[in-house]
Amino acid sequence: MEPDELDAILERANRLIEAGKPEEALRCLDDAEGRCFDSEDRIEHASLRAWALTELGRDEEALDALDALLEEFPQSARLLSTLGVVLSNSDELEDARAALEEAVSVSPSDEVSLANLGLVYEKLRDYRRALELYDRALDSGADIDWVLQRRAAALIECGCYGDAKKTLNRYLSLVPEDATQWVTLGILYSDDDDFESAFECYRRAEEIDPDGAALRLNWGVTAVRAKQLGIARSQLAHLKRVEPTTTRPWLLAAFILEDEGELLAARTVYDRILSSAQFQDQAEMSYALEMAMDFFARHKLRRRSEQLFRHAYAANACSVELCEAYREVQGDLIEPGYWFSVLVEADYRPGLAEVQERRGATAGRRARFVRDYQIVARDRDDAISHVLDFARRMGERNPCVREFIGEEEIERAYAGIYEIEAESLILADEGS
């Protein structure tokens, strides 16, 4: 095989992976197996093979494809970057961060490594750091479409909604066929009460994917906020047609009933959903809990809000949106205050969304768990007192604060729980 022929095969495999065709890429790479002429070809072949395998969910095979060459070329930015991606796809986020940080230290302007390191920080919920890396990747010439989309998501998580709208508009000028991001942009406009701009975004999404359930639900919610109940009912009819068996049509119906002043009927719908619904996935359940909490908080139903929060806690679904509504009805307004991210350790119990501390940890007796509780409080002492009291109130046994891992001053906010990480790190008994 001539060098030019090999280069063509590797380039074709790369294009197939980018096009979402990893199986075809693997077949293409098989044609080049054992025919690489130099170290660069071998590194590129192994990296592409690992990329294709991890896209297929075959992460262990992907790691095997990288291991031998990493021993031979431990400072290869290309191999380290690919290793970071595979580990990230396996949810080995700390190891992924280490590999990608090393790749960036070897090649500081490598836009692929920068962007993928940003994605790892995004998964770790360090959105400020993710934004820094996305901006560096863009400045270095990264694939702008993908990075702009992730940058917008990180901006939303940071509460920088104006910048998020600008970034999404830029992204959609390049990728106008992305219905999901048109809906996301519509939601941002709706939250700013710019209903006409929101409706225009929904119309653009409708041209691409008229049966999108998220489109119909959010279009209906925006219409209620805009006091255009005719549009809201029309979206409800669409939603019932495209998703007749989920809770989403019921949630929109309850939102419409509330706006019509039928508060008892709306509350009955929420109670029925929460008591008897069979949710298809975590996202559907989380949205239902958030909508219900918004309703109970708006109408100062403190006891019902507390019951719902216990429900969400047991389901590992204490999102930012749910906690914000809960704080507004249960917490005190403080000015100034601090946001803290606190690792809390407590006795192991069933029902946790479990992440093992290390492979093989389940061989021992599960003894304790560690979970990230984010909280708004006056100071660290107040945060410790509040978070431990809250954990005990939710039924946790022998809780203690293990570590503060984040702190940021805020001007004015309601005190209380800000978010609780869905997953818990499980610690095995050292003696078992």
C-alpha cells in the first residue's frame, strides 16, 4: 500500500466517524491494519479506531486500541486526547480530565483537545472553566458548529442568557436545520417575555420537525405566558396527537387550567400525575416535578411543596429549576449571600443513583456514600448547619460535611438548597 493510499483511507475513516458512521469507519480502518508506514500513521490509525469503537459504545475495546501505543508514545497529544474522549464516554470524568489536560499541555493550541476538555468540565459542572476552554478552542479554529452549541449550553447553566441567545443565533445561522436548538432559543426568548421572537423560533422548528413533542409543549407554555390561550390549546391538541401516553399533555393542560383560574382542577391534575404516572424516562419525570413545584410555589402551598421536594429527593431529581421554586416558597431572602458546593457523606442506603469509587468496589460491603449538595447560605457555618439539617430531614443517617468544593458570592437570593447532584459516589467498607 502506497503512502498516499494509506492517507486516503485514514481521511475517509475520519469523515465517516464525523458523519456518524463508525461501523463503516471500522471496516475502512481494517483495510489499513498492519500497513502503517511510520509512527504518525500508527498513532492516527489507533486514534481513529478508538474513536469509532467508543462511538459504538465499545469503550473497553477502544482503550485496548490505545494502550500499547500510549506506552510507546506517552506524550502524543493525539493519543492522549482520544483517551480523554473514551474515558469521558465511559463517565470516568476525573481520568478523562487528566488525560485531556495532559494533551493540552503537550499541544496548547490543539482545538480538538481544548473542546473535548471543555466538554469534560461541562460534565463536571464547572461551566466557567468549560466556557474558557470553548473560547480557546474557537480562537484556535475548532469545528465552530459543535463548539458553539456546547458554549451556548454552558452559558445557560451560568445564567448568562443574553450571551447564550447570541451564541445560539450564531450557531443557527450556520446550522439552521437544528430543530432542537430552535426550541432552546425559543425558550430563552420566552423567559425574557419576548414572545414574538419565541414564536418565530418555534415556527422555524416546526418547519423542520412538526411532530417534536418538546416543540409543542414549550410552544404551548409560551402561549399561556403570552395570554394567547387559543394557541396554547392548539399546541395541546398537537401534543396529545404526538405523545398520547406521556405526562406532557397533562402538564400543559394543567398550565392552561391555572391560567383560566381553575386552580383546584390544575392541582388535581398535578396530584394525579405525581401519584400515578409511569414516566418513560428521568427527563420526563424531572420536568413533571419542576412544573408541579412551580405551581405549588406560586400559590404558596408550603406543605405540598415540602412533600413534593421529598418525592424529588427520593427520585434523585433535585434540579436547579425545582430547587429554585422550592427556595422561593420555603427560604428567606438574603442579601448578600454565597453559593456553596458541598460534598456530604452519609450512611449507604438503597435508592441512590450509584457511581462506584473504583472498579471492584461493589465486592465489599457498601458502607457510605458521598453526594454534592449545592446551597445558598449566608456563610460557611450557615451552609454546614443548613445542609446537615436538610440531609437529616430527608432521612439520611449520620451525615457529615466532607469538603467544600465551590464558593461564589451572590448579591440577592433565597436561602436553601440550590441543587443536589443526582448521582452518589459509593464507598465500600475498607475492612470487607
